[in-house]
Amino acid sequence: CGRLARLARDRAALARSEQAQARLGVAAQVADAWYQLALLRARVRIWKSTLRSVDILYRGTQQKYAVGAAAVLDLEQTKLLRHTAESGLQQARAERRAAQRVLDVLLGRIPSAPIVLPALRPASRPLPAEPLWIEKARRAQPLLRIAARQIAVGNAQAGTLRATRLPTVTASVDYGVDTVPTPRVGDLGWEVFLGVRMPIFNFGAQRDRIADADARVAALRAARRSVLLQI
């Protein structure tokens, strides 16, 4: 009997120890779940604040780009930052919901059931298409308008210089008398004058001027392409 009593007491002590260990394990799980939930709530707040700041930055960049004060690269970078903030906020909210469910299960707030955690992956939405007003703003860039006008002026100057190399043909028609002192009806008639004027090329100087004008136009076009890369 004594041995059976001691064995029963030992088994009871072991059961109490296992119960205490289980309680401590549950308490540790609850504490860890609560800590994870608090951490994820803070992360959601941070992502919300980040999204607000990035949205303000994006709207400001849109306004600057509309007036030509910002490049298209700046606009795309701020758009990417906003998309990243939206994806981060969506993921943090999903993780927060999962942590809240785990804590509810540990505290017995809902019936115990298998927990299916959502697939936590960034949003797969593509970046929004470039609005029509951005394309209109690009065409209305002041630097592009100035470059286009300079190219037009350069083309006109080059065309004028090329025109000076062509011969000029003149023609005139007169009706009357030529050298008869006293005009008579039989002396009246038509006179036609034709003339051709050839330009002097100054030993290739005119050709050099045309080549210089073409080079200026090419430089202006290259400058316009550089402006397009910057906006």
C-alpha cells in the first residue's frame, strides 16, 4: 500500500508539473502572439504614415512635371514609391489579421479550428497606365517648345542659304516703242526681256556657310533629344 501511495503521489506531482508546463507554454504563446500583434499594428501605422507622405510627394511631383519643373524619371520614381507603400500596407494588414486570429484562438475567443494563413505576397497589380494629361504635359514642355522653334529657325536659315546658290531668272514684258522719236501706230509692239543672274560662290565660302547652318540644325536636334531624355 505504501508503494502504491507513493506512486500515486509521484504521478500526481508529475501531472501537476506537466499542467504547469502547459500553462507556461500557453502563456508564452499568448505573450508572443500579443507581441507580434502589437508589432504588426505598429507596422501598419508606419506604412499608413509612409503612404500619406509618399502620396503628397507624388502629387507634388505631378504638379512640378505639369509645369516642366520635374523630369519624367522623378515622376516614375515617386509612382513606384507609392506602389511599394501600398503593397507594404496591404501585406502588413494581412499579417495583422492573421496574428489577431492566432491570439483569439489562444485566448478562446473563437472555437478552436485550423488556421489558414493567407498567402502574404505583394500586390500583383501593374503600375497604372500613364494618364493622357501627362502626355499632353510632355508635349507642352517649355524646353521642347523652345528647341522646336530653334530647329525651325535653323532650317529656315539653311534653306535661305541654299536658295542663294541657285540662279535667278527674271522676265519682263513691255508694250510700246523703243527708239522712234515720234511714235506711230506701226511702231508700237511688244518687247520681252529675259535675264539670268548667277551667284558668285566666293571660292567655296557659301558652301561652308550652308554646311555650318546644317551643323547648327543637327546640334539643335541633338539638344532636343537630350531634353526629351531629361523630362
